[in-house]
Amino acid sequence: MSEPMIALAAHLKAQGIDVIVSDEVTLKLNARHLPDAEIANAADLIIAVGGDGTMLHAARLAAGSDVPLLGINRGRLGFLADVMPADMLPKLDQILAGEFSRETRLMLKARLIENDGNIHEALALNDVVIQRWETGRMVDFETRVDGCYINTHSGDGLIVATPTGSTAYALSCGGPIIEPRLDAVVLVPICPHTLSDRPIVIPSSQEIEVRLVDRADLQAEVAVDGHSLGWLTETSRLLISAADTRISLIHPPEYEYYGILRSKLHWGRNNRMRQAMDLDED
Amino acid sequence: MSEPMIALAAHLKAQGIDVIVSDEVTLKLNARHLPDAEIANAADLIIAVGGDGTMLHAARLAAGSDVPLLGINRGRLGFLADVMPADMLPKLDQILAGEFSRETRLMLKARLIENDGNIHEALALNDVVIQRWETGRMVDFETRVDGCYINTHSGDGLIVATPTGSTAYALSCGGPIIEPRLDAVVLVPICPHTLSDRPIVIPSSQEIEVRLVDRADLQAEVAVDGHSLGWLTETSRLLISAADTRISLIHPPEYEYYGILRSKLHWGRNNRMRQAMDLDED
Amino acid sequence: MSEPMIALAAHLKAQGIDVIVSDEVTLKLNARHLPDAEIANAADLIIAVGGDGTMLHAARLAAGSDVPLLGINRGRLGFLADVMPADMLPKLDQILAGEFSRETRLMLKARLIENDGNIHEALALNDVVIQRWETGRMVDFETRVDGCYINTHSGDGLIVATPTGSTAYALSCGGPIIEPRLDAVVLVPICPHTLSDRPIVIPSSQEIEVRLVDRADLQAEVAVDGHSLGWLTETSRLLISAADTRISLIHPPEYEYYGILRSKLHWGRNNRMRQAMDLDED
Amino acid sequence: MSEPMIALAAHLKAQGIDVIVSDEVTLKLNARHLPDAEIANAADLIIAVGGDGTMLHAARLAAGSDVPLLGINRGRLGFLADVMPADMLPKLDQILAGEFSRETRLMLKARLIENDGNIHEALALNDVVIQRWETGRMVDFETRVDGCYINTHSGDGLIVATPTGSTAYALSCGGPIIEPRLDAVVLVPICPHTLSDRPIVIPSSQEIEVRLVDRADLQAEVAVDGHSLGWLTETSRLLISAADTRISLIHPPEYEYYGILRSKLHWGRNNRMRQAMDLDED
């Protein structure tokens, strides 16, 4: 239970707003507790206080409902948690007064289908990651889109990321940034053995299938927004497609996607000018 | 005038098809010559014989018309010229008999607007490239989409590529592969000074603006599919948007986009199996 | 027991050469068996038949002795196993007759020092890899050389590779190729969170230290040439330095390091010419 | 003539030190002017005030002499100009009192040998860059070390960088960072057509040769530390080897190479901790 949450709850309750918390330690907040599964039905707005990881968690709660998300970070701007704690209360009042921008983000549905017909299913706001967890071995896997064979890959695994996830793990693995309004998904191989095995951006309307090949003793873990969904083995297969519903994000009215990128990636005018100075001769 | 062109012209004329050539040396082909600008109006199908560069040239001829393009390569498969010369005649007959797949590809319109109002305009099937041509200097430029500031870049320049162009120069500069059905454009910085200045994929419906900044003595050349459009200076600006029309490509019926990628990028099953062998212990 | 090994053993025995095998199934070979630990003392030459993985295994047997290694691959050229099976017998006779080139390769010594003073130690011909094995979490670690702090990294881990290992896993993670005669080691971060966290090449005379930071619950596995050495935790530390001895490799006289690179990485003249054709216009 | 230079000259003259300037506007400084070519013979220490570009210029003046270089930047830390203007005077006094660290840096000698025997020669502290300057064309060139063929490359060109230059243009093109004490040179292809055409680090004792291939109409400019040396054509060749002498750099006693890297590349502890916060859940 963090200081910002306490201040936030008090501020909202003072306005007569019903505050529900998913956290069990609700005493300090003088707020109503509901289990995770009931939050989306009961709330008009979900406020996540923390980092981008907290936003991913909140997205799982909100998925499938129309309840929008608002992210408040704790000290440092996130890609998703874009309200600074210092501005939190005035920004929130502005939003409650109807001044905000709203956007929706693509989510992915991952289905891990086992040999015996068992299906493990989960939604991702960022990414579905297939990754080997065995020292000194590569994993070999095949990718298909809408049934059409793409490639057989060797390496540490594969990231299937939404535009939202393109600035998370996928970026560390050499993937491009994808503007969130684009209905696209990117397949980013992780440390691929073949140097020409490069990221591919495809329409989100296509279904991606991933299967392991050849080695009966290998397996790869499937993680959805950082949470394990299960293991891909030689006899199972993983299907990834756009989820039926999208998630809604609420931003303060001055929100700009590229402004967040500039801040997070050290981009922009000032940065450039200093660098120009480094290389200029007198 | 190449051997394949002679064989092709003869084969078509034998079927009573009117053969028009853009090349001036038409005697050998016993074919009609028309200047480049009239080809699209007069033809039902444009066949380009050569490499991908020839296809780019043919795309400029066909742009704005509905006349589709067919590409025959000379010895090695291209990303665009995907009929092998050995198969040329039977494939062509198949296509003339109506058995083919047809797809359209996004083209870009580049407009270089000078201070005095002069506008230089051209269409690109692959890419619009802004590049410094001066030893030992970086170029500094700003990018905007639909009027919204993205970033100020320092480096050798910028590639704005279509999905078709994503496997050309943009790939050498670290850009992703983009599936041609996606209505997207990728901005790929060329050798950027800032390591976090990464490729960005955006919807093709957005207008991109590029301007130089700060240094009155620098300029950058703007090239459209490899042909110079003019120079970007401190007082001019470059606008890039989706062209009003798309280009149509004709392929043999068994054409597969990913099959071309696998062939050109040394991907696929066999490649993987050999590599697996390299690292396996006995 | 593979066909090449049987042919090889027979060929050597026919010349009166004492053949020792590390493999336990020695009957077919009519050869002497010795346990791994005794091979280096008893042999004048160790022949590894397999892929590069087999060569890494043989290097562990030979390490610390002067016994050189010869690598015979099984069907496809390796970076280390550079004699093709088809040429095996004549090449071997040439080598036995004294016609060969001999080179030595740097090996690394990894020491994992636990809180209680326990030390796990091993030699690497390719690399020492520190890698997180936990879904959805990054590992944070600090690097030092000769006691001097380099950086604090976040990501999937770190590869410390010899020149020999620079063309193995390190290459997949964005590391450079290092010519084997250079007494250097490269530190390659694996999928680093910070895009400016780039490979660093340092003299092999320096001692590298790696420690985890901050999160008591995280650990990272340390693997030496693909074999687990143990776990790096918040209270242990990993020291990596040049091993006291180098390994000797025997090659056929016509061996060329860059020839192997060209073959393995699809480099060279022919490749270029085909590509030039792709882009040329007529 | 900048403010720091005026302050610096006054400070030194007040101590009775003979101040020589290469700049022609010497009146304000009340200092002696000498042409560039005579500076190294007359001075005991060369102080460069500006950015890294100014340091490269000073290195050309000092090359071949034993006169060491000290770099004072103008507002932002450089890789080479590592004294901040605010600290300039006390640091300089410390250095004049004998408290400093001195290191030497490898320089390269580039020789462009034309068909008619003409030789253009220059020394590089950072890099020798071979680069095409023609819209829409790749340049094809072959590399050799000590007469041994490495590869035939297609792309925008090649950077041959010293360890000092490894953090300049080479870093933007995907090259590794090389610790300055390593006697090594890195060959970094610029936007290579072949994705497996990767940076190679070799001992600086080897002579590198670069030649164009195949296309009579293409040429590439050769630039040494950003200054044009001439044009590489089909009939000329470029030889690059370690220069006979190294350059000496003077640093304040607390200088640390990795400290400079951390500052310039946004590395280090604080950076990591903020990022960890971004991804942590509560």
C-alpha cells in the first residue's frame, strides 16, 4: 500500500466517489475490497498505481469489459503509467471532469493446445514470449501465419508483441517501435542463430502458430505478459491471434504518444544539440 | 536487349499478342516501341525483365494506371522479379490463361517543397531516402507525423519505406520486414548517432514531414526509389504520404510471399537442420 | 559410434597407431578405452568427430596438456571441426606426415565463488554465459574489470566470449567477430534493457567480475561452454580471466580462418555477384 | 576564439607559461601564434578546447611528436575532451603540478595508392571511412588482411576504426566498443547488403587492404578522421595499418575510461534503478 494510493483514495472519497481496491490491505484506505475477478464489473475506471508491470496486471482485470485504465507511476514515467505522482490529483480531477483522451490498444489471445486437447488460454497487452530455459541448447521452432509456413527458427525463442509491447522486451531484442494505432503484431526472434532471421510485422488479423520441431527432449516456456502459461513441447502448439476486445486507456488531455517515447528513450531536441556540440570543431 | 526479352517477345507475338517495348532497340524484337509515358495507357500487362531495379522502373511507368506488373528475373530470384527465366514461357502462358494471383502494393508520394514554392514530386514503390552526402558530418533533422513532432535525429539520414521497400535498403539499416498487406510505413534512421533512435512503424494514412535543423551549410539528398528528387535544405521541407493509387503485381498461382523471403534470406528448414548439426554433440 | 569414427580407427590402426577412445563402446573400433580424465596424458593427438560441440568437449579433455586437437565434422563444416568427412583419411595422413598448421586458442577460466568460500571452477574455449532463467524478470548485474566498475546492466544476462566463442552464441546476441590471434575477450549483454549497453572488447589479461545486484530473490545460471557451473546469487560472485594454458588446434595446411567464416556466414564473391544482379537495372 | 580559451591563456600566462595558439586571432589572448605544422615542435603540451572534433584536429598536429594532448570540452563531456570548463583551471594546475594520468592511443596510417603511383597518406586517431556517395547505388569492395582475402562486401561502405574511434561513427554502425589499451582495429561494414556481414576485430599489427570491385563507374570517398583523403576507384587501392607512433593523452588523475562511457552512453547504477522501477509490479 503506497503513499500515492492513500492520497488518491482519500481524494476520491472526499468527492463522494466509491473507491474499490483489489489489494487486500484496505483498512488504511477506508475503501471497499473486491477480488480481482469482480473489479471490472463493479468499477467505472481502474486506476493502476505503480509501474508498467502494474498496468499489465490491471489490463488483465479490465480485459473483456469496457472499463478504461488510468496509470499513475511511482516516480518515473512509464510507457503505460503516464501520470506523474506529483500531478496525480489535479490530473485526476481534470479526467473526472471529462477532460481526457481515450484510446484503445490491441490485446492478443494466446492459446496453448496440448496433445490431449487441454487448452491454456490468456490475454496479453504486451507480448507472448516463447523461450528456451535450458543451458547451452537452442530451441528450434516453426512459425506459420494463417496456416502459411513462414520460417524454421533456431535460437533462444520468439516474442510476439502488440504495438504496446513493441517498446518492452521486443525492443531489447531488436524489434521496431510500432505506433499503437496500427493493427499489427511483430514477431521478434530472440538471439536467433541465423543472422538474417529478422523481426516481421504482420496484420493483427492473422493467426500465428508456433510449434517446436525435431527434438523430443526440448521444451520452451510460453509466457503471457511475463506470466507463465505453460510449456510448448513437441506435441503441443501455440496459437496467437488478436483478442476479441481491446483495452481502453485514459490519458490526461495533453498526452502524446511520441512525447512518452522521447522521454523514455532519451530522444529529442536537447539531446541532439548536446551531441552536435560533441563533434563540432570550433 | 537481353535473350529472355527476345524469347519472350517472340513467344507472345506467336500468340498474336501486340508487344510494345519501352526500350528503343526494338528491331530485333519485331515489336512496337512507345515512349515510357505512353506505355501504361497502351498496355494490358507490363512485363519487366531484369532485377528488382527494373521492377522499380516499371512501377513508375504503371503508377496511376490499373495496368499490372509481372517481373521476370535474369538468373536469380528477386523480391519483386519472382519468375525465373527457365520457367518464363510456361508461367506466362498460365498467366495469360487467367491462372495467377494478383496483389496490390502501397506506393508513397514524396513532395519536396522548396522555399520559393517549387514542388518536386515523385512516387516510390520501395522507399524515400534522405541522406547526407558530406564527408565527416552528420545531418540533423526533425520528423513529424500528421503535424505531431516525433524526434530530432542526428546521423546519416532516414529511410521511409513501404512494406515492399522493407526488404531493400531499410533491411540493411536495421529495419523490420513488413508484410505487404499491412497498410504501414517504416521510418528507419540511417546510422543514427543516438543508439535508442530505432525504426518506427506507423499507419500509412499518416503524413510524414522531414525538415533539416540548425546548420545552414548542410543539405541532404532526397532519393525516391534510388533516383534523386532534389536537395533538402534548411528552408525546404519534405512531405511523404501514401500515394492515391497502388501498384498491381501479377504472380504465378503458386506464389508465396514467405517463400520469396525464405529464398532470399537463406531461411527455412534445411538451413536450420544443418545448423543444428553444427552445435550438437554426438 | 559413427561410421566416420570406425573408418578413422581402422585407418589409424592399419598404420600401427595406438587408438584410444573416450567412448565406452570400443568393441567395434578394436581400440583401447580410457576414461576422459586420462586421455590427455596418454594421447599425442586428440581427434574429435562431430560438430563444434564435440570440439568443445574435447577441448575440456585437452586443456592443461600440450596435446593438440583435430576436428572432423559430420557432414557440414564447423567453425572448429574443419575437416570434412569425405577428405578425412587423406587429410589425416598429410597431418601425420607433418604437413599441418598449428595454432593456439585462448581459453577462459571461470570461478564462481560462493558466500561460504566454495569455489566452482571450469575452463571455456567458447564462452562463459550468465543468464536469467525466470519468466518475465530481468536480471540486474554489475561488471568490473581489474576491480574497476564498468556498468550496471539489466536484461537477460551476459556472455563473456573468447575470440573462438565470438562466432558462437555471442554472434547471435550482436557481438563482433574477433580474430583468434587477438588476446581479447568480448562482453556481450544478452537482450539488454538499455539500448546503449553494447558489446565491449577488452584485453584478455584483465580479470572480469560479475555480481548480481539488488534483488534477493533473483539468480542467474552460469554456464561454461554450455555446461552449468552453478548459480550466481546476490551473495556469490563470478570471476573470469584468461586460463593459464591455451588449447592447440591442428588444421590441414590449406586452412584459412577467413575461409571458414566465408563458408559459415554465406560470405564471399559469389554471394555478392548474385546480389548485385538483383538490384541492377538493365 | 572562445571564452574558455581566453581564460585559459590568461591563467597560463600569469604563471609565466609561454602560450602558443594555432588560431590566427591571437590578439585577445596576448599569445604567440604559430602555424599548425610548427606547433608540435614548439610545445610541451597541446590543449584542445572544443569537442571531440577539436581533439581529432589537435591529434593531427601532435602526431609523430611526443607532445601530449589535453582536451577541454565546451559544456558537455566528450569521449576525448574530458575536462569540463568549470573545472578547467584547477584541473590544469593539478596537471602542471605533475598530477595526471597519461595514456597512449593507437593511430592508423591510411595510404591511398593510385594507379599512376601517386600516394595520398594521412593519420587517423578515430577512423578511416570508405563510403559511396552516389544515390541509389551500393559499392562493392574486397577486404584483405596481410594479403589474405577476407570478404567481398556490398553496401554503403566500411569503417576501419581504432579503439578510440570505436565509440564514434563505428558505434552508430553497429560496431563494438574496444578498450583503448587493446592493440586492435575493427572493420565495421556500413549498412551492409548481407546481414551476416558483421564487424570484425583484428590485431592492429595486420595491414588491411581495401579495393573496389567490378563496376568501372563507381567510386567511394576515403575519409580520415572526417577529412577527405581522395577517391577509391577500380584502379586504386587503400592500405591501412598501425601508425609508427601513438598519440599521448593527458587526463586528470581521477580519469576513468569506463566513467566516460557511462556518462556518454547513459549507463550506470542510477539509470538501471529507475528502469527496474518501471517494470516492477508492486
